[in-house]
Amino acid sequence: MPARRPPPDAESPARLAARIEALEDRVRRLEVLVRGSAGAKPPRASGQVRRKAVAAPRVNSRPRPRCPGCTLELPPGARGEACVWCGFQLDAVRLRKRKA
């Protein structure tokens, strides 16, 4: 059974305008809810100056050494003869210093 369609005159321009206004109102309310739940600030006026965000300090700027066999990070502390993850013999290759 095909879906019923309303007659063409039922969707008058006034009725469509009212539906569009209702949808726009719902979108505005949803935007307010999303801004409130995310803790975001409302958009600022065009005359305000944007401040530069301060970056968080880095805890460890140097990357951890990786195993040449499995490319996983080696755990902190004294390195043994083999990788703790895959058993790769670390003395089989000469570890190179990374380029900055």
C-alpha cells in the first residue's frame, strides 16, 4: 500500500513558514543546551580581541626509545640485552640517535 501524501494545497506558504520558524527555534534551543553541557562560552562580540591560548607544559619532550624489531616503546629503567616485548636482541643493531 503506497504512503499517503497530503494534498498540494495543505502545504501552504504560511504553514511552511510556521514549520520553518518552529524548526529554527528548536535548533536554537539545542545549541544552547550543547553549549551549556560542553562548558563552552557563548560566542563573543565582533569587537572583542581574541587572546592567545597558553599551551600546557610538556612533561617529557624527548620521545622514548623504541625497539627496532617491534617498534614498541621500551620501558623506563636499565635496558637489558633483549626487548621485553618481542625478545629482539638489542645489541644486534647499533642504536642511532634521533635527528632533532
